[in-house]
Amino acid sequence: MATKPVPEGYLFSKGYTYYVFGLVCLLMMFDFADRMIISSILPLIKKEWVLTDAQCGLLSTAVSVCMFLFVVPISILVDRWSRRKAIALMSALWSIAAGAGAFVTSFTQLLITRAFIGIGEAAYAPAGVSLISALFPEKRRAVMIGTFNAFIGIGMVVGMMAGAAIAVKWGWRHALGIVALPGLILAILMYFTKEYKTIALERKVDAPVAGGAKAVQLSKKKIIIDFFKTPSLLTSYISFATQSFVYMSIIIFLPTYYMRTWGVSLQQASTMTSVPIVILIVAGPIGGWIMDKWMSKNVTARMYFPTISYALAATFMMCSFGLLPPGNLAYVLLLIGFFMHAAAGSGPICVTQEVTHPGVRAMTYGVGLVFQHLLGSAPGPLVSGLISDKFGLPSAMLFASSVGLISAVVLFIGSFYYKKDRENVEKVVLQAEN
């Protein structure tokens, strides 16, 4: 039987491409389910162990710190070894660590399991994004990465709603154990997929004497220098940090905010938190689709669209937390803010894949995650918890929202350099595994 021809811009048939893409997306879902389940059960843990808000924030910060420490080394392994094998091993590790939370008897033990979740999840996003960037043509990159990001929202909903439901019936330890199981099955399936062959770290240079171009090995020093000589990449990195500070700070404390400020129950607070997260599920693909369409007419759309979106998101969130009393209008403005924030997400990620050598795509995104975790998601919940302990949770949420304005400013600056940075990238033809 004759094999189906591979469509232009793809490595495999569309059917197989979407199968691998589906596995990667489902793993992203359970990545965040295992990470964010802690948010819905946090009030129960806080009550059982009499924790402060700062300690509660530390349970999230522990994940982010370990992701920060391990993301670059594992991303390098991803680029130089195998995307699919690395994804399989990482997802198995974080699933086992998450399930271990079912057996803890102290805050310290739970903190350790959260740390190992961070190690397992450290370079999953870089591996997934580099694989998606190779599987699909560039003209569809933003919408596919936006769809990939949408599973963050699905994972949050699964984690928080399933976590709350299971915790109410059987306790928060059972919630941690049950939600962790599917990741192990997906890890096995991912291990046996196909991907692209590892790309040599070379650059072609003119060699008149030899009669044409020759390949020159890229040194580690050259790769690092290229990073710092790429302004659109550096501004994207800063936006990773600021948007993550906003996002993680708000999501971690949102159920507690509604319970404490609006006076609702745990399940009501979890439901109210899940609704804006559901918005993320549609916002990512929609924002990516807009960017891809706009980019066909103006290449700098990769920077323009998230600049506008982050500015609007910060404005709506600040109004929701700082200007309005509890009620429908405040809630609607928060939903709009979440939509704009999520719609912008795939833009800066695409930039990391388009302004650097294809052989270091995972590492390029991984370095961005260092910025994201070190300056964003790691300090975000902790700083917000400290502000909450001193000034109250509404003040903490308002402060976190205002940080989003920095994302808009730096991406606008980066937009002046993006087109030139793209033109400097080495052109490489990817080859599929047999």
C-alpha cells in the first residue's frame, strides 16, 4: 500500500501529526492539573496545619524554584538528545511526585513533593513547543502553540474542580493521588512516538576558496552571544516574567480571595475561579489565529498583538480588584482581563522559536522560563502572600495585576527589532525520524 504524501510544511501525515500533538496537549493538561490542584485544596491544608498565607504561597513557589533550577540543563538535553523521550521521562517523574502527595503527613513533606513536581515539569513546555514548532508549518505556529497553551486552562479546571470535589468527599490527600494517575499512561504512549532528527549546531558561511558555503560548528560562547544580541528575544523574556508574576499570583490566591472577600464557600470559590480559567481555553487559539492571520500581512504582528492584549488585560484586572466592589461587573471585567492575557501568550513564545537557531529551540524557550520562574512565578505568589499578610488580599491582587503593564511596554520596544532578528536566523530543513 502506498503511503500518503506528507503535506508541505509538515514532517508526517496530518493524522499522525495531530496524534502526537494530542498527546503533547493532554500532557500539558495534566502538567497543570498536578501543579494547580493545590489551589483548590489550599484552604483545607491551611486549616489542618494552621499555615500562613506566605507558607501557602511557598507550596507554589517551590515548584517554580525547581523549574527555574532545572529548566536550562534539561532543555539542553531535549535539544541534543530527544524531545519525545525527554517528554516521556519528565511526565512520569512529575506524575509520581504528585501522587506521592497523597501520603504526606507534614507541611515539609508536601513541600518536598512539590519540589519534585517542579523538577519533572521543568522543561516540558520547551520540549513541547520545540516539537510543535517542527510538526507544523510556520504559518500555523501561533494557533497551534495557542491551542497547546489552551490545555493549561483545561488542566487548571481539571485540577481545581476535580481536586475540590474529591477533597470534599475523601480528603485532599486522595485528590492529589487520583489526579496524578493519567500522566503515567500518557508518558508511556509519548515514548513510542516519532519526531524530527536532532539538528546539528552549525551555521553556513561563505567559503570562496572552497567554492561555496561551508558548515561551521557553533560554539557555546557564540550561542550565548547571539542570545544577548537579539533584542526581540530579550524583551520577550522580560514579558515572560511579568505575565507569569501576574498570572500565578492571581490564580493561586483567587479561590481564597473569593472565600475571604466575597464570603462564598470552597466549592463556589473553586467554580468562580474555574470560569475565568475556562476563558483561557478559547483565548489561546483565538489569539494565535489572529496573530497568524495578521502576520501574513505584517510580520511584526507577533509583537504588536501581545503588546495590545497585555495592556488591556492589566487595565481590566486592576479595575476588577481595585475600583469595583464584589459583584457581576467586577467579575466580568476579570473575565475580559483573563481573555486578553491568554490571547497574547503564544506571541512571545513564537518569537523564541523564530529568532534563534532551530537547533536550540528548546533551550531558547528554556532560558525564557528561567526569567519566567525567577522573576515571575517564583516570587509572585510569595510576594503576593506577604502583601496579603500585611495589607490584605485585595491589595495583593491589585498589585499583581498592575505588573502586567510592564509586559506591554517591553514587547512594544522589542517590536522595533523583531523583523531584523528573524532575518539573521540560520535556515535549516528538518528531517523526520524513520
